[in-house]
Amino acid sequence: MKHQENITIQSLAQNEDVQIGYSDNDIIVVDSIQKFAEFKAAQVAMNAVVICTNGKVQAQTNGRLVQLQKNQVAVFPQNLTVTDLMVSPDFDMKAMFLTNRILQSFLREKMSVWNDMMYIRRLNVITMEDSDLLFYTHFYDMLILSIERGHDNPFHTEVVQSLLRTAILALCGAMKALASATPPHPSQQKPQPPAIIGTGLTTGSTPSVTLHHFQHFLNLLNTSEVKRRSVEAYADELCISPKYLSAICKKHSGKTANEWIREHVLEDIRFHLKQTDLTVKQISMHLGFPNTSFFGKYVKEHFGMTPLQVRNEK
């Protein structure tokens, strides 16, 4: 690895030190890391689930020290900065890296659990019990079998992604149980509205309050049928200013409110085109577009294809 890394699906797939179990445009499964070279910093562009299968590792992640040892799982959101990496000589791992698009597709309404752990509680490490390890061991064997023997299956990608979705849902359940057993930090309990709600992070904008508003914004996105609304509309519902909303989104996730809205809208479009029998006109109306023509132009702009081409894409 170089001194400064931008870790993406493409860079992992091209790294000779990484043994890849599976990869597509949205997911990469890392079966083993043969060796680690030193680097000053790395930017991980995807959501990551890392299982330490041997040895130990520690690093600063967005300025926070995270330590991981055998039979522990670390879960991280996208756009993570990793520095000061230290690994034991016998360290090895298995990992799954996912784009936000596929993660939202896997979790849907359960994204709030992921967001709560990643952005509110910031509980990134889960210790596996023996029963959990048995489940994931058998699961991983089934996954590898499907990957190795399923290439001739016309639904190979769908089969693999269904198995990976099962693993992510199981992990999400473990995260929810951990959150229930872990009392929130006192600063996260019943935060009060900021004393001054202005155009930025100003007086009264404590970390707990900004996290509170950010989580509520994500919850609105995950639960609203019509997500294609302006930042102003979401800010009004949260009783804060649009600029303040974008500022707290940028602060806690590295993305603006508009970027979050667009990602969720595109995922809803893809989901309804791929997973439902609704007509293009019905989807357009359901998702709050003014007419089918505008919907078609929006899809073409962001996907590079017409709605029917997206629907029929393999």
C-alpha cells in the first residue's frame, strides 16, 4: 500500500496483498489480508464490516482509537479516515465492504439501527459469542460454496447478495441488542433544542444536539414514502434552518443534506423498478415526481439509462 490510500472497491480488487472472495459494483468480500504495509492515512470510501480472525489490530478511525482482536467484529460507516494502523504479526481478517446504495437496499427501514450505532452511539466493536461464531462460520461456508459453484446460475449475483443481506440483517440484530444493553452516554439523553438555531453550528449547538437532529433527519429519510423533497422541507419538519441541517450532516457524515436525500431517492427508484411490478407511471406518482416525463429525465440523468433500461438491467 502507498503512504496515502483511497480504499475503494476498485483499489481493493487490484491489491495483490488482498485475497478477494467476491466482488461486484457494490460489494467486495475480502477473504484474507496477506500482509499490511505501513501507510500514513487511508480514506475508506465504503461501509465496512471487519472480522478479526487472528491476532490484533488497532488504529485511529476519524480520530478515535479502535482496537480489535480475534473473534471481534468492527463496523464502520463510509468515508472513514484510518491512521496510525498497528497490527500483530499474525493478524488476519475477513471483511465486507458495501456502498451506501446496497446497504440501504439490504436494510431499508432498519437503517435507523445502523445509523444509531454509527453516528449516535458510535459503538463500532462487537464481541462474538460462541453461538454467533458457529452461525457465521456455517454462513460463510455457504456463501463461499454459492460463490464458487454458482457462476452458471443466471441469478448468481442475486443469490450472493441475498446471502450477504442475511448476514447484514443478523449483524444489525446483534447491533440492536448491544445498543439495548449499553446505556447511552448522559449527553445523549433527551437533548434540549439549541439556544440559538441559526445558519450554522453556533451557540448551543452541542454535539449531542447536533447528533440528535442528524439522527432525526435520517429517520425522516428512512420512513418517508416521498423522499424527494427540498432540504428546506426537511429542516422545517425538524424546526431548524436548512443551512444548520446541511452543516450537521456534513459534520457527522461528511455528506450534505442534499447528498443524503439524493442517495435515498435513487435507492427508492432502483428498488421500485427492480423489485416491484408497478408501472413507471405508478412509481413516478408513488415517489412524488410531478409527471412521468420528469421522472424519466431524472432517472436518465442519474443512472444514465431510461427507467425501463434500469428495470431490465442484469
